[in-house]
Amino acid sequence: MNTKRTTLARLLAGCGLLAAAALPVQAADAWPNKPLKIIVPYPPGGSSDIIARAISQPLSEALKTTVVVENKPGANGNTGTDFVAKANDGHTLLLCDVGALAITASVYSKLPFEPSKDLKGVTMLAYSPHLLVVHPSVPANNLKELVALSKKDKLNFAVTAIGSAPHLAGVAVEKATQANWTYIPYKGGAQAIGDTVAGQTQVMMNGMLATLPHVQSGKLKVLGVSKATRVPLLAQVPTIAEQGVKGFESGTWQGVLVPAGTPAPVIAKLNAELTRIIRSPEVRERLVSQGAEVYTMTPAEFSTFFERERKNWAGVVAQGGVRPE
């Protein structure tokens, strides 16, 4: 009798464990049960914003719920990121420059969130190399001429934000070439581009996705691409590595993250849908035509990438003495 009771107790306990294990999956099946918010922590018009708006409608159709893109700029992207890190509604996503997020902890001594602990990566979506561009009035047609000019004339270098990936790319090129320019911070890529187009700043590096249209229209002049190999859309433009900065490569990596408490099955569901959407011919062709490469990852690959980027850029931050003003 005791043996039967023990066996029955074990069976009941096992069933309880199975039921408990099944709960997150059931929750994922019922998820989402209200509208989703995609938070872009920068002003409208930048690379993250462009991609968020490209995927919002297909994601809405796939998940059968409303998907709203909301821009929450401020504190170099930290305001919107903190909002998502502290979200507890289970329906708030962050779409940002993942490289910039990895850099954040090295630039700011105090943050209201810890990127590695408070957020989980879902998938990368796209990679866009940085373009080194100048206002058309700048009398330089390559990196060597720009460096020489920077030693004679004052050049203002527009950056999307202090400590952003384009800023650190500029610092790395400056250190490698002994160039000399003054960094002018903005609240996002669209504003930095706007002032460079207007001639208020003379030089900038920014993601190709948001910058290429201004190059194609003649409003900006491109001097280099921050990719290991030349890009087909600008086949005549040499890479920065070709122009003397050996091994140089940088870019904008757009990806999606969620609060750390998000159940793994929900993350897996999001990963599957976002991967399918970003790889779909219509979305892929739209992004490729603007200079971005579709680039997806599993959550585990995302985590590995994030930690590698964090370590790689920490040295550049230290060398360049980069700190918010």
C-alpha cells in the first residue's frame, strides 16, 4: 500500500511538473493578447526607425495584433532603452543599434539599467556599414586628402550621439590617421545628417541605410566605406581599410531586444516571425536597395555578439577618452 501511495505521489508530482513546464508554452501560444510597442530610442528618420517601420505591418499581420512604432529619444538612446528594460507588460520591444547599446556601459559610469542583465536579445535584423561622408564643399576626395585638410582647417565632425558607434568609428579613424576634427553631438542620425547636408558640420560617419539617399542625391560626398570589402551600390568608393586604416570595419547593427523577464517561448516565437519577415523578398529587397544587409541570429548568437562588441569597443572608448559632456 505504501509503495502504491509513493508511486501515485510521484506520478502526481510528475504531472504537476509537466503542467508547470507547459505553462510558458501555453502563454506563448496565447501571446500576444494586446497591441505590441516597438520602441526606437532615437528620433525618427535613422536606421533603426527605418527598419522598425519596415517590419511593423508584416509583424502585425503575423501576430494578429496592432504593432505601434514609438520613438523615445533622449540621453543618447538610454531613455528609450531604460523604458523597455523596466517594462513589465510583456508587449514592449526595443529596436536599436545593438553596437551602440554594447558601447553604452563603457561610456556611462552610471546607468539606470544593465544591458547584459536587464535585456535579452531576440534577433539581429540588419547590418549597414558606416559611410564616411563630407559636405560637397569640402575640398577632399579621399581619406588622405581629408586628413591633410583637417590639420590645416577646422572640421566639425557630426556624431549621432557621444559614445555612439559612428562616434567611436570616427575616433578610431582619427587616432589611426592622426586627423584632427571636433565632434559635434546630436540626438540622432537624422539630425546629424541634416546639419551636414546644410553645411553646418563638414564630416560625419553614419549607417549606409540612412545616409545613402543623400549621397545619391548629391547632397553629401562619400569618401569611404567602413566594410572589409567594397559594397555593390558604391563599387567605385574604396573602403577605409583600403585607404590605410588596416583592418578597419564598423557599422550599424539593428536588432530587437526584450526585457529580461520575457519567457523563452515568447522570445523563440518573436525570433521565428522576425527572421521570416526580415528575410522575405519584399523587405529584404527594400533594405538591400538602400545599402543594408539582412543579418539574423538566434538569441544565443545575439548574446555572443553583444559581449564581443562590448569588449571590442571598450578599448576604443578608453583610448579616445570618450565621455558624455
